[in-house]
Amino acid sequence: MGWLKKFQSENRYVVFFFLYVGFCISYIDRSAIGLALPSISKDFALAPTQMGVVISAFFIGYSIMQLPGGWMADKFGSKSVILIALTLWSIFTFTTGHASSLAGLLFLRFVFGLCEGPYAGACYRGIAEYFPRELRPAFATGVLSSNYIGSAIAPIIIVPLILWFGWRGMFQALGCIGLVYVFFYAFFVKQVKPAEEEKAGAKKGSKKEYFLKLLHFSIIWKLVV
């Protein structure tokens, strides 16, 4: 696999481009259900309350994985968590197009939320890995945090897909797009450690200790709720 390393980059701006595109994909994928819901509710004969539950199922799974997602990114590195999260949520986006019942749709949306949940935390871990401390708040983290381009362009992508392929084909197409992105991310991005960890040689158990301390702050649980 030595030949692969020749193509992998640790250039901060290359990595940032991939992280930003991944955020766009995540916003497009999560917006898809809202735009497809009229067609889905017609096929499944859903009441308004049931439609609300379908949308909420994603956010329940997504919120559950916020803290564990950040911990996993610290433990295994941003690249591993991003690749796993994106692969799994793309698979469940694809399989949403095969849902045959309300229960199945709810399950797929909940698991989709679980799989997408770690992505944001892994991205911010990625910022720490590739950007010096002074650039993190003002440039990298600030730009990622304000990334709503995915939501803005979602209708432009999703509505034509629904018109051409139906809502099922739309989810399948989005899932395939996500899997293609995973290939390019794995191929072109090199995993590194934050500079301060390289210098200090992160102590064993310290990350676990910090994570357990984090759970004692009530503000964290309020944010999750």
C-alpha cells in the first residue's frame, strides 16, 4: 500500500475542502426526507403526526451520538470515524429507498441519525489535526460551523431527482454519491495527529479521563436534550 501514500495529502486546505464537502453531503442527506415526505406520506398513507415522527427519528439518533462521536474521533482519529460514519449513513440513505412500512422507515431514519451523529465531532477533531491552534477558531471551525450551503442547494439536487426517479430512486442516488465521496476521502486524505499531541506524546488514559469529566457538566446534558 506504499503507492497509496504518494497520493494522500496532509495539506490543511485539501483536508478542509473534503471536510466541507462532507458537511454539504450531510445537510443534503438530512434535508432529503423533508422534501420527499409528501410523496412518502402518499405511498404510506401517513397522518401529519406520523410524518412528524419520521422527521424526529433522525434527530433522536443524531443527538445520542454527539458525545460518543467526539470520543471516538479522539481515540481513533478523525479519518477513521469520518469514513465509517459516512459509509454507514450513505448505506442507510440508500436503503431508505427500500422502506416498505412506517416501522421500517422509522428504523432507517433513527439508525441514519446514529451513523451521521459522529461526523461533526470528527470534523472538528480533523481541524485540530491539520490546523495550527491560531487558525482553528477564526477560519476552519468558524467556516465549518456556518456551513449551510448543503441545505441551500438540497432542493436544487433533490427535487429533480424525485421528479426523474421518484423518492425511492432519489435516496438511492444520494447514497451512491456518499459512497463515492468516501472513496475519494480515503484515497486523498492522510491521517495525522494534532501538533500538540505529537510534541507531548498524549498520555494513555488522559482522553478517557477528560471524557468522563465532561460527563459531569450539566450544560453538556442540557445541550444534548
